[in-house]
Amino acid sequence: MFSKPENLGQRTVASCELELKALRESEERYRALFELGPMAVYSCDALGVIQDFNRRAVELWGREPTAADNDERFCGSFKLFDPDGRFVPHEQCPMADVLNGTMPVALDTEVVIERPDRSRIIVIVNIRPLRNKCGDIIGAISCFYDVTERREAEQRQRFLMSELEHRGKNLITVIQSIVALSLTSPRPLAEAREVLTQRLQALARGQSVLAVAGFEGASVAEIIRLELEGFSGRVKAVGPDIMLNPKVAQTFTFAVHELATNATKYGALSGPWGRVAIQWSTEGEDTEKRFRFLWRELNGPPVDPPTRQGFGRLLLEKAVALDLHALPRINFAPDGLVYEIEAPLASIMVNNAKGISRRL
């Protein structure tokens, strides 16, 4: 027996309604994934006119294009550049190349997006064409994601590896010089061995400070703190937060170590009442700015100028002058040694953050 036509019609309508409902639910799921996914996505028609894009694409572009606007073609970014920094017009971007058939697909293509605020990010782009049943390109869809932090981390890693290799070679040279100058003095072998050990420890402390900052530099205040933390009650150190570049930081660490050693053995810190006042500052404007450092010993025993020029004197005068482009001055005043450095700020620093004072 055959069903009545009206029953068949009713079932057809119900079936269509179910299909429409399923289609709407599928579209809602797609839209939710499209909007909430971490990947930036947009699509263009065959002419490159942007048809659709998600929230993440707007975030990475730094702007929101107008969908279906004939003036918005191929990409919604403000500007595009290749990895070498060459400007890429939108009509020559990967989306345009896929739509005109120059590239069958774009796979893991790296481009640089410049936003309206001039900030730039690095993204990886993947683009596939959309084709009709005849195989003609009717549009394309692009997915892209931000790899700026990853690229910066990779660049930093390469820099650190190169810096470690360079610094390793330099350290060997420095250690050889320290050993040679420490052991050729007329002092007894046991004393020379102790002096050598202390200088190598000072070198190690300097390297530790540099390592904390990723070998980009070291703070004047931190170098002084590590060298004189055992005398915190008798040393006053005040100055702005200045980061020395690695080469200067190493020489400055040795200079502070030699000053501290001399003060402990012969100067203000060798007796119960002596103290040390340390100040550093910057003076001048712009490219004329100068770094000034002052070490002053007070209430110590009478000072006698040394009769010979040893490692410490060579370092405080010649090494500091060479590495800091400085004018160091040593004054063996009767009431306490005074040591001063004046150097161009630009030649010694990594960064100068104003308004921060450190005290020991």
C-alpha cells in the first residue's frame, strides 16, 4: 500500500526542518570555533576582497577591516614586510600569490605585520585556495599565528651562545694575566697564592653578576655590594642605578676588589674605626654625560704611598683608563686614600635608570 501524499509531504517538511536545524547548529559550532580559537583566520574571494575574519585576526592586525569592502583586498594588516624587512604591498602578499596561482599554497610562510601604532609582530602564515567543482579558484582561506616571542627567544639564544664562546676565550686570557702578575711579585709564595685566589674569586663574582643579567651588563651597586657585603656597617655607597657593559663591568669589579683589599690590609677597614664612603653619579647632558665614581677612606691609619707599582696599581690606573676611556686619579692623602674615576657615560653603560639609589 502507498502512503497518502499528504503524509509524504508532512514528512518531507519535517525532514527539511530537521536538516535546517542541524545546519544552524553546525554553523553555530563553526562560528564558535572560528571566533574563539587561538589561530587567526580570514578568507577572501577570488578577487582578494576580504569576506570574513575572526577576533584573533583583528588582534594581530591591530585593526578591523570592513568585510566585503573592495578597498580591503588580500590582507587586513596595516603594512606587510618580509623577514628581511623589505616592504611587501598587499597585492604581492602570499594571499595574492595563492589567488592568482603563483603559489599553489602557502605553507609556514613567515611575514612581518606592522600595525597602525607602528609596532611589528612576526607571524607564520598558511593559505589554501578554495575551488569550485570545475577546479577554478573562488577564494582562499588563511590561518596565521604570532611567533614574535619565539623568534626573539631564538635570537637571544644564538646571541648567548656566541657571547659565551667569546667570553670563555676572554676569560682564559684574563686568568692568564692575573696568574702571571700575581705570581711574579716578590711576595712569599703562600701570600701570592692567597692573593691569586682572592682575585680569581673577584673574577667569579663579576661573572655571577653578569650571568644574572644575561651577560648584557652588571649594576654598579651590585658589584659594590658583593665586594663589600662583609663591611656593610662601615661602608656607605650611594648612587643611581647604572648598568655597566660586560667589559667595563669586569674591569670595574677588579678595581673595587683591589680597593677593598687594600683598605682591609692597610687602609680604613684595617682598624676598628675606619670607614669608606663611595659615591657615583652622572653629570652633563645627552652625549656629553659623564660617569663619576669616588672612593674615599676615612678614620684609618696614616697612608703612605706604595714604593712599587704592583698589579693593583696597574689595574686602578692603566686598565681602568683603557677599558673605561677614563681619567682615574689616586690620592694617597694622609687621612685616607681617595680614588676617582671620570668617564664618558656612553662608553661604559648599558642602561641608566634614573632616580634609584642603593645603600650598603
